[in-house]
Amino acid sequence: MKKLITIVLLIILTFSITACGLLDNGGAKEALETDAPGEAGFTEENTQGDNEGSVAVDDGGEEVVQDVDTGSANGKMIKVTLYFPTIDNSALKTEEREVLVEEGAILKASILALAEGPNSQLLRKPIPNGTEIRGISMKGGVAIVDLSKEFQNTNGLDEVTSRLSIVNTLTEIEGVNKVRLRIEGEDMIGPSGMPFGDMVPAVLDNEGKPVPGEIKTITLYFSDSQAMYLVGEKREVSLAKGALLEEQAIIELMAGPRTDELWGAIPDGSKLLSVSTKDGICTVNFSKEYVDNTPGGTASERMAIYSVVNTLTELEGVQKVQFLIEGKKQEIYSHAIFDEPFSRDESINSK
């Protein structure tokens, strides 16, 4: 009898252990499923191919990697329009091609297709051999592409058409309105010494040649050497189609004066995050450095504020300027009340 009881207990114990194992496996499966990437879109290993001109793709560890959703989690062939520079770099020509898009990563697929090069011998690769694509992400309609320094291993003209090739290709994709290019994790710098920022596609004529932007003359206000008055400096800027003159004015202001006797009033390290104008009020959104890096003192503070205000209120349709810091109103800027729109102050302008 005792032997029979022992056998029954062993059977029950074995069944219990098996059941626990099944429950654990079920729990592990659920955790795996719920841990699947959502907005991340794709994350890839850095794999350099053997073919010449191959590129390596990696998330860069800097931003959430998110590609445009093509509506399918599985790989599928999708037709894209690619822009390639002509051999003489005078124009851009299109090639339609079907590319394999896996897990909705159409941005990645398009960049890789550009890196492979054109089918026509009359066109050239826009991405130089040896370039690595360090990261691709999407943020608010802006495609952010981070390239290695090898992308700039070209002369100035080549770099222009290479840059436009990427911008025009990616903005053909639904949901992509602008493109921001980075080199080794830093925003790509233009000839003015300032970042290109979020770029709209180039307007092309019938021959594929970029149409020059509209030339505008603006007045920028910089501090005199004593930080007592603002002095106007006229400057011509090329305004691309769809670009905001207010944004271009601030970019030029941050680049600094061209006159030795004048000083840039915007604190070092400040970044322009966004600009928009509505009902006569231009809202300028700066990074926290605009406040954190102020040299202090009411004179410097006044210059920093009114160099922006008086520059923008020179433009048609702007009567006042509202400052934001990292997207939020800030009550005080060093000493001044800072959360209300500022009107133009002519008294601070040099006569």
C-alpha cells in the first residue's frame, strides 16, 4: 500500500513540474511579444558589405530610429523615385526603381539604392564610396540622415548635388516633408558656417537643374562694441521655395556680423529650434543655451533680445516677437520679463 501511495505521489509531482514549465514558457512568449518594437521601426547591426560603395547602417544610438510605415511588417518590393546627379553635376535626373522594403523601412531602402548608384552611365553616385549611413530616423515629418565624414570627400559642387539628391529622393516619400543631414552625429554645416537645418526639396527646371532661390535683402541688427546700441547690417540671402524668410533671418543673425566693429548678441551655443508667424506675431523657439549662456547684465540681455526683435520686425507681416525656450514660455530672461511678445524698440537702434 505504501508503495502504491509513493508511486501516485511521484506521478503528481512530475505532472506539477511539467505544468509549471508550460506556464513559464507561455509567460516568456508573452513578454517577447509585448517587447516587440513599436515606434522604433527598425534597428540594424553595422554590417559593411564587400562591394565597392557599400554602406553600413546603424541606429547611431542618438535618436529613436523610426522609418516611414509602408503598411506592411514583411518585406515587399516598392517603387521609389531616385534622384541622381549628372556626371558634370549640373542637374539631377530621376530613375524609378523597385526596392526591397523590409519592416516598413522605406527610408533605409531608398538610401541604400542611392548608394548602389544609377543604372545610366550619364549619372553618378550621390553617396561617395566608403560612406557609412550611421543612422536614419523620422521626427515630425523630417527625415534625419546621419552620414560618416566620407560623404564630404568631394569638391563643393559635388557635395551640393549629392545633398540635393538625398533631399529630393526622400521627400518623394509620403510623410517626408524635409530632410536634415548630419555628419558624424552633428548637423551638416553650410558655407555660411551655420547648419543647413531642415531642407526642403530643390525646385528643378525642365532640364533637372536646380532653380536658384529668390534673392531677398534683409537688415540684421548686431550689437556695437559697447553693447549700447544695435547697428543694422544689410545682407542678401537666397530664399528657397517654401522656406521662411524669418527663419533665414535668424540663421544669418546667428552666423554673426561681417563688420569687424559689430558683435553678435545671441549667446554662444544657442540653437534655433523653430520659427513661425501668425497674426503678426513671430514665435521664435531657441534652445536652452539662449538663456543659460547669457553673459549676464542688463545691457547684454537687452542686446540679445532686441537684436532678434528688431531684425524680425523689419520683415513684412511681423509686428511682435514671442520667445520660447525649448518650446515653452519662460517668465524671466536674466532680469527682463520674457513671457510676453516684444514690440520693436527704435530707441536702441544706432542713429
